[in-house]
Amino acid sequence: MDALNNAALGARRNEDIALDLLKFVASTADVGRAAAPSTGFSGQAAAKPEERVHQLLDLYGRCLKAVEGKGASQ
């Protein structure tokens, strides 16, 4: 088992790359973040925590497919 871990020391798993991609996309697009309270009209209602979790999980799945090269064909 140690030999296997040492062999892939420099390699990153697709899941790790997809997680980094998720972090980047979510932070730049404000996905999964609670809406800031504002005065006046707001186009969207604040998403519930469960909805934000589902958005992030869906985005992670899409990121993983993109990293694996399966994103555009499905």
C-alpha cells in the first residue's frame, strides 16, 4: 500500500481537481452562497440551505465530469 501511495505522490486524483474547480467556480459565480440582505426589490428569493447544498453537489458533479472529459457529450 505504501508503494502505491509513493508512486502517485505527484499525481492528483480527478476528484481533487474537480473540488478545486468547484471552489473556483463557486467563489467567482457566488454559487451556494447565501444572498446578502438588501433594501428594495430583489429578483430572487434567498435560497434555503438545502437548496445551496444541492447546487454545490450538482456543480461538483458537473466539475468532475468536465475533469474526466465527459462534460459536453452528456
